Amino acid sequence: MLKMDEKSWRYAAWAVFGLIAVLILLTFRHYGVTWDEELQSQYGQAIVDYYLSGFHDDHYAEIFNLYLYGGMFDGLASLVDRYTPFVVYDTRHLINALFGLLGLWGTWRLGKFIGGGAVGFVALLLLILTPMYYGHMFNNPKDIPFTTGIVWTLYFMSRCMGDKPRPKISLIIKLGIVFGLTLGVRVGGVMVLAFWAVPVGWVSLRQLWVGRGKKKKFRAALAELIRDEVRIILPAAIAAYSVLLLCWPWAQQGPVANPIKALSEFSNFPQDVEVLLNGTIYRSTQLPWSYVPLYFGVQLPELLLLLLLASAPLMPWIVRKLKLPQKQALTLLVLTAFVPILYAIIHRPALYDAVRHFLFAVPLMCILAALAGRHIYVWAVGEFRQKWAKRWVAWGMLAAFALAAGSQIALMAQLHPYEYVYINRFAGGVQNAFGRYEMDYWGTSFREAVERLHARVTQEGGIPSGKIYRIAICGPWDSAMIFLPPNYKPVTANLPAEFFLSTTRWMCQNMRSGPEIIRVERMGVPLSVIKDLQEK
């Protein structure tokens, strides 16, 4: 049987982090601009202006509804952009990717805390090989920083439970800061407090149950529990609330009322758009209960999905091997990953863009899958008494994992830089997903489309002096125009123009007729098209 000590797993994890860091530096400028990234860039600059003006410039509140979100990422990105040689969007994508890298690190740490080095390392690999996560790492300024914050918040909560009854104050402050930064992206992260109360309350009730027959002993135990919880909750809450307010100018205007108002708005978000699910078009406000589980079912890689499904029946055996703090951490993890999904199934809130709003669940699913994978590996190897048989089974399972990983890496390379459009083979693969599932809902393929258009126009002699080429656009204007010189002008999709640029979302490409001169596609699936509207 193949074995590695904890130090070896740690070195292996750091090697992977180093590899991903290099990959980030080599590729972060490949990614296009998302549908609303221009607005979010403006929001970040407005937050910086707010602080530079001595808290007087409040035009951040005039930028769509972004004031409902904390400005932790956008403000930081705008501040860092002042000191980088890149255009603002490349700066944002680099910082976004670094947050994604932090999320990978947090997944490894949390997996290691619960199941040891092997579980942490496998969870890390599974997350890297999940296009839903990796594809969003570079240009999703809401869900990736929020996901990273959730993972690290759970890690520090788990550490506090493991160090009870009196965890170090430095650990509690770290929890408060990380939780505050998470809320500084999206206030909905407050949900983890309710989930944390479950394993904490469960252990507390067990302790109280011991002293139930003796009145004095019961009172003493209850008083001690309250003191212990206050020692953790009070400094963590103060730190979290302070960081939240620092990140969120709008919350400063109403420190209690405004966060509550934002939370209420997100619970009933009024976004009403067409959503594609298994070939059927729904309104985002009238989705079937199956929307979230079905999208997870088609967007998670096959190996991750199989191991995740296996973790449910294996859970009694997995839990049996864990100590009390690890059981508490696992309970917290399961609640955080699946209660929001269950809520969406029951209450069916307005959703769109596949399941990116539930991205925070993916690293937690990878940890569960890693726990199941370790159990299956140990069980399979343990079934054989002969050393040679154990070794062959071990190497065989590792080879199968390597083969699945290699296949997934090759597929992600084919999709680059649109990894997030991935659909697994169980659902027919990316090749058969067009017209059935959401593909390039961010509109990031517009960058490649217009860069190819400009190269084509330049090759044909360029735009005549004094002339402007109009581009009729069905999709995110900013995602295209920031990559073109000033002698291109965007117009509404149905107005006269020289070219028609369209996303293939909502079958926008059928809006105008004309010869198609450029098609951005991956694996045969069109993501955006450009048609020539000039009379020949």
C-alpha cells in the first residue's frame, strides 16, 4: 500500500500551488471582460474616491444596485490598479485569480483539518480540475472572493471548535477578520453563523446533559459554556463588523438597517431574464425545483460527481474515523454546502447564469468527495492480504485517477479561456450542450471576437480616414468596445451598422441576417459571432 506522511502531502500541495501560480501569471491576460465588469470597476473606483474625499464623495450609491454589495474586492482592485502597469481589467483578473488561489489554499487547509493531508491534497486537485471553479477564478469578482471567504471562515471556525474551550485570541481575531471580509463581498455570508451554531450547540448540549441530574453542576456547566462562547463570539463579532463597515461605504450610512436591507433584497432578487435548462427556456423568476441540482449534475466533472454521490452512503463510516472537532467541522461543511441548495429547491428564488451564485459549495463538495475517495481507496486496498495485490490495487486506483485528471486537463485546455462553459460527458459534453444549457453567459468571448475583427479590418486596409465603423451589438457593449480603437462605435442591435456582433445566448445571433465572418467557438460550440452588414 502506498503511504505518504503529512510532511510529504504538504510539500506536494505547495508544489501544486506553485504550478497554479505560474499558470495564473502566464494566462491572466487571456480572459475577456464580463457582462457587468465595467460597472464593477466604476464601483471600485467610486469606493476609493469615497475614502480619498474624506467620506464625502458618495457617488458609489448611483452605480446601478452595486451599493447592495460590499466593496471589498472592487475597492481593493481599484486601489491596486493605481500601482500596476496593466489596464484595469487585467489588474482585476490577476487579483481575482489570486483570490482563487487563496480559495485553493483554504480548501487544502480545511480538507487537511478534517481528514488529514491526503484528503486535503485530493480535494485541492479535484477543485483545480473543476472548470466551474477554475473558469471563474480569473473574472468573477463576486462569487470567487465570496467563495474564498466562506472556505477560510469555515476553516477558522473549525479551528476554534478544535481549540475549545479557550482558543487563542489570535485565532479568534483571524476568524473575525476573514468573516468580515467575506461579508464585505456579499452580506449573505451571514448564513454560516446559523450553520456554526449547530455543531457548537450539539457539543454544548452533550456537556449539559452530563450534569442534568445535579442542579449545581448543571448551573456551573451552563455558566461555563456561556462564558466560553462569549469569549469567542464577542471579539470575533467586533472584528468582523469593523471589517465589514470598512469594506462597505453604504453600510456605514446605516450600520444596522442597510446590511439588513441588502440581505432582504438578495433574498428576493428581482432579476427576471430568460434562463435555459436542458433545452427549455424558463423565466428566472419561475424556475423548476430541479434547476440547481440539475446544473450541478451537468457542470461538475464526472469523477467529482461520482465521489460526491458516494460520500452520502459512506458517511457513517467516514464519520466513525473522525475525532470530535473533525466531526463538528464536517457538520459545518455539509450544512454550508447543502442547506442553501435545499433552500433553492424548496423556495425557488430567481436565479440565472447557471449556478455561479452557489460556487461557494464547490470547494466543500470537493472535500466531501476526497473523504469518500480516501475511504474507497483504503477499503479496496484492505480487501487483499498479499502485499503484491495491495500494491497493484493501489497503483491501479492512482493510475485511474491520473487518467481522469489528464483527460480533464486536456478538455479544459481546449476550452481555454472559457473553461466555465464546461458540461460533463454524462450530459453529452460541451459538444452537445448548445441550445440546452447556458454557455458563455458572461459574454467574455467578445474580446476574442472583436480582436479578430480589428485584425481582419486592418489586414484589408483599415478603416478609411474620417470614417467610423458602427458595430450593432446584441450583448455586453463594454465587453467588446474596450478592446477596440475609437474609430469603432457601438449602436443598438437593430440599428444600421457595418457589422453585427452577437452573443449566442438567447439565440441573439439570429437577430440580424448577413454573412458570418467571425465565429468564436470551442469544441464546435459557437460562443459569439460577427456578421458583415455592409453592402457588397
